[in-house]
Amino acid sequence: MNILLWVLQSLLAVAFLASGLAKLLIPRAQLAKQMGWVDATPHPIVQLIGLLEVLGSIGLILPGITHIQTWLVIAAAAGLAVTMIGAIVIHVARKEVTRMVPGVVLFLLALVVFIGRLSVKI
């Protein structure tokens, strides 16, 4: 089970790192072409979401590797799950049902890591 959780944590970390860096580094106009909600969201909020995703991705991996403050893995998984709930709500509100599928998948994976890490220690 520990190996499965590490695989899921790694996949989530890569996905959220890529997504977060995109929100932080790609110009707003170009990002809006890929993510329609960006136009309707203040730029500082988009950047905050990107920063939280990057920090969450780090939180999924670094504490487990260093064995320092390993509870942060659980906190990161919970935070990313909450972030995905927000993404799902936004997509539903914008009637972008097909665009919410990745958010649902990432939410479920983060939830599995959260629940798994409550019982399986690193």
C-alpha cells in the first residue's frame, strides 16, 4: 500500500507542479486560451492558485523523502483535494462539464492519498 501511495503522490505532484507553474509563468492571455475561467478571475487569484498547487506538489513529496514533518503530506493532499473541489464547482457553474473530468480525477486521487496516509505511515 505504501508503494501505491508513493506512486499516486508522485503522479499528483507532477500534475499539480505542471499546472501551478503554468498559472505562474504563462502569460495571462495565452493561459486564458487553455483555461477559459482565467478571463473571469482576477490575475492575483490565478497566481495564488498556481502558487498553492506548486506548494501542494512539494508537500506531497518533500516531507516523505526527508521524513521531516511527514504530516505535511496529509495536509498537502487535503489542500489539493479542496482546490479540486473549487475547480469542479467553477466548471459546473460555467457549464463546462467535460472540463471538470480532470478535476474530479485529481480530487479522487488526492482523497485516496489523504485517506491512505492517515493509516499508512511513510
